[in-house]
Amino acid sequence: MRAIGPNSFPEEDNELLHTPLFKQVSPEQANELIPYLHEAVFDKGDYIFREGDRDHRMYLLERGRVKLIRESKDRRVQLLSIHAHGELLGEIPVFDPSGGPRTATAVAMTHGTHVAWLEHDALFAWLNEHPRVAIDMLPSAYPTLCSWMCPPAWRRHCSTSARGSASRWKPG
């Protein structure tokens, strides 16, 4: 991993602002958040985060591909998902006051994988200044939060309900 430092991308080049979680954010509000983004570059096979880690970071994949894996009790590796450009990774711990633990390991699949991250404290300080944004984020965050909080038997219902309610829900 090679850390690059605070993000200084112009607004139109900042991938975070194009993710479903942040699409409701005005350019003025986004400009306040951008300085708190950090970026790193990973080589193929590098770990971005590991299952069991405790942190408060939400990651954005800016370039490359990342796989999420989990090791079973019998030490077999399960492939959970593959992520590409513009997708968020590991957002659950940023909303968890205890900061984790991570439920999966993220591994870079390509050389030069660019990942930006945002720390919990920066996000929540910003949300305290813009509480309406937190409400606007709920429909986008619901499927992920439900998969984290719902018992396995309920998850199919939760994700089906989330798709329906997110499309019908209109902030007022």
C-alpha cells in the first residue's frame, strides 16, 4: 500500500459523490467533505482491510477491482463478492459506534488499485452540520445496514423490502 494523502480531486472527478450513498449531496456540502478523504494505492494481493479488524473507515474503489472474502471455520476461503470502480466497501463499521469488527477481508485484485477512505469522525462531524443529508442517505444505506443487522432468515425479505421502499420513499 502506498498512501497518497488527503484527497484534492475536483468535484466532478470525485467518485464518492457519484455513489448512491452520497448522490443527494449538494456540491457545496460535498466541498466540505472532500478534504477529509484519503487515498492509497494497493498492488495485486494486498489487503485493504482484514476480517476481524476494528476501524471506522468507509472505502471507495476509485480504480481496479477488489474481492471480499471470508475464511470459514474449516479454513476454506469463501468468495463473497467482487467490486469495481465507484463502489463502496466496508461501510458498515463507519456507522457502528464500536468500529467493527470487519466481517470480511478486502483484497486488491489488480495492480494499482486506488482506494479512497473516509474516517467515522470526519463523516459524523460533517453529518452533524448537515443532518438532512443523513436522512437522505437512509434509502441508499438501508439494504447494506439490513444485511448487517437482520438475521440470515430475514435477509431476503429485508433486501426485497429495501428495494421497494427506497424507490417509493420521497423525502419531504
